[in-house]
Amino acid sequence: DTQTHFDDQLAQITVTGPALATMSGDSGNIGATVINDLSVPVTVYVEVDSSADLEVSVPNPISLSPESRRRLLLPTKVSREGVQTLTLRVADAEGNSLGDSTTVPIRASQVGGLLWLIMGGGALILFSAIGVRLFRRGLASRRDQGVA
């Protein structure tokens, strides 16, 4: 059957992504790879299906040489913390799915800001302790010089 053969050929154009992506802020890049296992060059689109809390930019269209792959870094913005699901699928220019898709769970948290606050507080305590130590050493040195 011609349609089955055509579908089998299109199934050789795939998209892959990480098993899990973690974002420690409200924006970052999610990696994906588009693979062309055909012996001819192709131009495809990567369509994004996600919740309203995710905003993902894809550099469409994507041109691939025969039997090649292209790594994509997709700029992503998250509007709420928690786990959201991002589905990437290969499509043609009209948006018709070519059969392959991948789902990437994205865990977003604002731990980045909290981590910087904790590290800043630790640095403040450390340098304060150093300052107190140097000040006490200076007082002790002056006291010893006055006695001698």
C-alpha cells in the first residue's frame, strides 16, 4: 500500500528530548534533537503542545541533510512552579503530524533565588567572622606591645 510506505518513510524523521528537564528559574533552554534517517534532505517543523504555563520558542522550519541530526536549544519560559509536560512532535508545513513525538516533563522551581540568598548569608557570616578575628588579633597585638 502506498500510504503505508509513505508513513513508514516519514516515521524515519524523529524528535527526541531529555527524560526530565529541570529549570531553577523562570526561564532556560530545553534541549531536543531532530533526526533525519532518510537518504534525502527534508524540511520539517517541530510543533509544541504544552500547558498555558509554558512558553517555548522553536526555530521553525528546520532543514536537515540526508541521514543527519540537528540539536535544538529551545528557549522556555515558565509562569508557575511545579511539573509541567511539554510534548514535541515533528510536523509538515501545514501542521500535519509526521507520526513522531516525545514528551518531556519539566520541573520548575524558584530555588535559584533562595540558593543565592543562602549563599550570600553564609558569605556575610564568614567575612564577619574573619573581620572579628582580625580585629581581636589586632587588639591582642597592641596589648602585648604595651606590656613589653
